[in-house]
Amino acid sequence: MNFKIERGRAIALLLAVSIGLAVLFGGYSAATYLRSPTTTEVSYRTLYVERGSLSHMGFFSNETVYKNGTSLGYYPEKITREIRGAYDYATSPAGKGTYSAVLRADYYVTANKKRISLKNTTIKHWEGDFSGSFSIPVDFNMTDLGSALTDLREGTGLYRASSDVYLTVSVSVPGRETFTQRIKLVRNTAGMLTFEGSSKSYKKVERRVNTTVNTVDFLGKDVAVSTGRTVFPIMAFAFALPPLGFAYTKREGGRDELRGLKKFIVEGTPSGVPDDPVELDSVGDLERVFDLVDRPIVHRVDNGEDVYSITDNGVTYEYRQLRG
């Protein structure tokens, strides 16, 4: 009997441990699914900034309204003799490089919506080295530009010829992209002069992506969340199988094993039970003893076990079964 009790306690202990581990790994499984496998952080860092701009002022043949040296967004074409300005470039942090600037006038006519180039001229050209910034003087002499257009019209007989006047700037700094800017002098339908693209700013930004693998602490060790999502549910299921299997076996086995003996089992407590009854290992042994002695089977509960006993001529035969 002592061996049977100890075996029952060992089974109960093992089942308790298995259930505890199943709950433990189930909790870790839930924790991994509540946390993202990775954390991505995006940061931006400005490597450098470049700025180019044209400042300007007008000089007029008639100062009734505007005085010489006035800076305007729009200049009346008919009274504007000259537009003087300065192109300024700067970069931060300061870098060393080279620059090239060209003031051009391109002459053309339009036929059937197609532009036909007549003549391209370079009015002035600048180039040089710089460190951090540079500035160049720019002069748009409207009188000279007008005379050149008139000469071209008369020389070609194309009196509908037009011109594009523009300043192009190219800046090169080792290790950087080339900075280019085109500033165009525009005549609108109202007879006003203005500049397109007179200001430009470029910022070079570096994008950094940092991906961190998230972990969970398992018994003092870091386990990747992605790994835990696979391993922990498997372990929880594996440790849950023995208790589930045991419960199912006890439920089904207990019902089936004693089915043929149910009508011979009575509830009660046998008297005169010796201190060392004969222990039976199975329901089959209990059934064989019943067939041999033809005595009733007495059922009682002892220490959490179902005890089935048969007494004959002072000898008691017992079969113990854990309650399920």
C-alpha cells in the first residue's frame, strides 16, 4: 500500500510540475505576442545646406516714380536702363570648391509652336575657387540687350525674334552633389521685367534607420521575440499534454475499467482490515479476485484515492485508483 501511495503522490507531483511549466511557457508566449519582434527608429541628420540668391536694383531713364538704385520685384521695361545685382552663394558647414557662372542671351523665333534657335551669346563668364561662400557682380544692361536684339532682327529680317536672358551658376564641392541654379530675366505681357529662380536653397539630409531586435528575459537570458513566438507555444503545448492526457485517461479509463463490476460495488468501510492488505495492480486483478472469492467489492475514499477492497477469510485485497 505504501508503494501505491508514493506512486500516486509522484504522479500528482509530476502533473503539478507539468501544469506549472505549461502555464509558465503560456505566459511567455502571450508576452512575445504582445511585443513587436523589432523596433525601428528613423533619424535624420543635415549634412550640409547650400543657398544661392540674386539681389538687384534698377536704374531708370525717368526717375519721376522710381529713383535710381531702387530694388523692385517688377521693373517697368520701357524706363529701365540697367539692373545691377550681386549673386551670393554660401554653404554651411563651410566647404572648399569651385564655381562657374555664365550670363547668356539666347535669340530665337517660334514657328508652328516650335522654337528655332538663331544665336546664342555669352555676355559674361565667371569662375574661381571659394571657401564657404562667394559673390559675383551681375549687370543686366537693358539698353545693350535691346540694341543687340534690334540688330539681330534687322540683320535677319526676322522682326518677331525674341531673346532669353539668364544667369546659370554651377558650384562643385568635393564629396557633394553639384549645386546648379538658373536665374532668368522675364518680360511679361504687362511690359514688366522680373526674375525667375532668383533664390534657391538645398539641404542634404542623411536618413538613418536603426532596427533593434526585441527580446524577452527568460530565466536571466535574452530570447528574441521572434524566436519566443515559435519556441514558447511549443513548450507550453508539450507540457500541457501530460495533464490533459492523464485527465482524459482517468475519465475514460476509470469509467470503462469498472463498468463490468459496477453492480457488485457497494459503498462502505470494511471492518477488520489488516494492516498489510494485498495490493492489486489493476482492475483486471480486482476482477479475478472477485471471480475467485465471490465476495462484494467495498468502495471508499482514502487520501484522495478510490479504494476498492474485497475481504475473504481475514485477507483483504485492495485496488487503489487516483480520483479523476
